[in-house]
Amino acid sequence: MRGHGELSTLDNGYCVSRLAADPCAMIEAYDFPYVDLMHHSIGSSAIWSYYDLYDNYRLGRMVFADQAPSVSAKLDWLVEDIVIHGCVLPDLPTLVVGAEASIIFAESKVWAADHIPDVEVEIFSTDKDAAHFMCYENPTKFNALVGAFLS
């Protein structure tokens, strides 16, 4: 994702919609018929934004690792409130991963799983299992989970 590691930066700053446009440009440049998108933490917001901007354009499946479907949603919102206030709920095969010990509430992933039609959800159970960085803290379990979903 732009702005991470040694990837190029923007002179005029970042916004989630700009980060969502990057994969779309790559998909078109390489003429991929479809792709599976996966991201962790705030990077997942770029995937949510991609879906919001481009619908399911050339998308196969999506994987969201430890990020709520809306960074501004309130726990007592109904599905209608979420849609009105900017949370887009995909209708593609989706894997949602969270952790009880994460800084991002696991309930947000359970909520998403209850409202996305074709979804699998996995909540890592303890801080020994993994927390927010489950892909680094327990790569064996995380990679097996994602691999099984994508195969």
C-alpha cells in the first residue's frame, strides 16, 4: 500500500479513496480479469473504499484482517444507519478476521459477519493466539486460515 515501506508517496497527502484507486489502476493496467483483495488494519479501509467506489469490479473475494467495516460506525447503529453513514457491506465471498486481544473490538468483526451474506469469520481467542498483528504473531494459523479461504 502506498506510503508503507519503500513504496512511493504522494505530494498532496493520503486519503482512503486514493489508496482504493491504486489497486483499481493496477487491475486495469495488467488487465486482470479479477483479483482477491486482502489487507490488515487501516489498510482494510482501502478495500472497503474500493468496494464503495467500484462495487465488485473485477473482484473475486475479500479478506479483512482486524478492521471494522466502518472506522466511524457506532455500536448501536442499525444496518440502515451503517449504509446511510458510509459503511458498505459486500456481497462477495469475504473472510473477516479479528482477535479478542486486539485494540480493534472483536465485536465489530462479529457484527460484520452477521450482515455480510457470504462470509466466514475467525476471531483469534487469546493474546497467546494473537492480537492486532495476528499475521505476524501467529503466522501459521493466519496463513492457513487465509489459504483455506482462498483455495
